Amino acid sequence: MEDPTIYVLNKMTEVLKELRVEVNRYNIYEDKNAISTLPATLKGVDGIILATTVEWFGMGGYMQQFLDMCWLYADKEQISRMYMLPVVMATTYGERDVELNLIKAWETLGGISITGLVAYVENPDEFEKNENYRIIIEKKTEALYRFVNQKISNLPTSNLAVRTNLLKTKTIELTPQESEQLSRFASNETYVKQQKEDIEELSAMFKKMLNGDDFEEAETDFRENAQSINETVLPDTLEKSSASNDEDAIISAFIKHYKPNPEFSASYAIIISDWDSILHLEATPEKLKCFYTASQEADVILRTTSKVLENILDGRNTFQKGFMAGEISAKGNFKTLRMLDTIFSFS
């Protein structure tokens, strides 16, 4: 209410639509939990308007978060061809500083910036009724259209040199699908909260199992591995290998040491990376089904090597200790994962 930025955006949208430009508008303040997914909306975009209101001091927090997400997740190659016009309306001092910050941020991302629309608005009603201001807004919008349509270039700036030589993001090799999933999980507060609760629960359980100094070292390893549970990307398919004598021995060991729990049922898929095999365990209150298949459908998916698995079967290690030491990575429910050492006794 009484936000001059909204008025400016509405006028700019009217002009752009008259010029037959497709306009998509995202109000960050209405969907703040999805900020990390917004960089994905920049695909196929020719220009972007970043609009914010200075109500107290500097740029709004949501806009800063959006720029952070662009630095982490956006396709820099696409941004390098994208024009950005900042719109900064201020009800207090600082509109020029925020415009400059938006331009510097966008150019550091590699994009092309255009001198923006900035104003100090003391009375929103008078500002909206002023005919001269309306004309300025329309002319600036038309200038944005010409910039994008004619592919006008800017002179080089030092921001590009700084980005090339000093500001280097950590490269994470992800597919487009994985990037979308990562940004979706990051914006899901319920999902993140559940992961934190699971980590704390397992940490407390392991603290009881370990003593004193051993726990401090193990807890650090555990938190690092717990963090990787949902970062580990498991392949969709693995070719089924023919069951060797060693594989048959593993099946026999699991069946022999199975201790049924009348109140527990779960399925596990253990990917044995050096054998290119997937061992499935289907635990029920009555019996255990143990077999090899190419499918990864299970309540918990684990990845390890045959050597680590043999140490567990020989009683020299446990699933929990292997997980804490980084020898086993896992994906799925933590409570189901920790039941492995309960329903199987190899010691």
C-alpha cells in the first residue's frame, strides 16, 4: 500500500505489453520461500527489471537474497546476454546508492546494465498524479525496449575484470534436473527442518554409543556425512552383473544373521560400487528376502564397496560406524537406516 515502486512497475508493464513484449512479474515478498528457485525463471529472457523500495537503509533483504541465488544457481552464460534495468523508489535517503549496487551486482554476474529509474517520493499520491513523471517512466521503458531489441552494447567496466580474476564461484557439476531439485529443497523450510532434526537425533544416539574424546571426532565426521545424504546423486540405473561366489556368500551371511523385529518392515538397496551390483534386502517380521537386481527402489539406498561390506559381515565394523567414517553414503529415512545394526547381528 502506497508503494511508489508498484505504480512504476504497473506503468512499465502497460508500455511493454503495448510493444508486444511478454512480461512475467514475480513479487518476491509474496513468495519469499521460493527465492532460491527464481534464477531458473531467467531462462530464455532478454531483459529483466529489478525493482525495490528504499524504506529505511539500503536494498531490501529479499532482493539481496535473489542476487545471492543468482550468484549460486543462475546460468551465467544466459545472464551475460541479459539486459537489466533497476527501478529504485525511495521514501527516505539512498535511492542512488541502491541503483549503483544493483548495477554493480548485475555486472559482476556478467550481465548488461542500463541506467535505471530512480526517484525520491515524499507523497505517493502526488507522484502518481504527476503527468511529467508518467511520461518519464514511459520514455524510460521505451528506451529499455530499444536497448534489448537493438542489442546495444555497453563499454567495458572493471566489474567484469574483478569477476574474472578475483570472484570465482565453486563449480558444482549438476544436471539441470539436479539444479532444480537442489533449489527446490533449499527453499522448502519443512524439508530442511526435518533434515536438521534427523541429524540431531542421530547425533544424540551416537553420543550414547561412543565415549568422551571418541565422540568429538566421530561427531564431526557424522555431521559431514549426514550433510551429504541428500547431496549424493545416485545413478538411475546400473547394469546387473552375474552373481559371483562372493555375492552369494554375502546373501547367505545376511540371511543367517537376520533377527526379525515383529514391529518393523523396510527395504534396503545396497549399491556395491566396485562390483556394479545392487543388493536388495526386504526385511519383514517373518523373514528376509535377499537378492540382486538393477532397481534402486527402496526405503533406504546405500552406496559402499565390497571391502567395507565384508568388514561389516565379519563383525569388524557396523553400518553406523561405516556411515560416520564416510565409507558408506546413504539416501532415505534416518530411522530406517539405523535399524540395520539392530536387525542384523554380525558380531
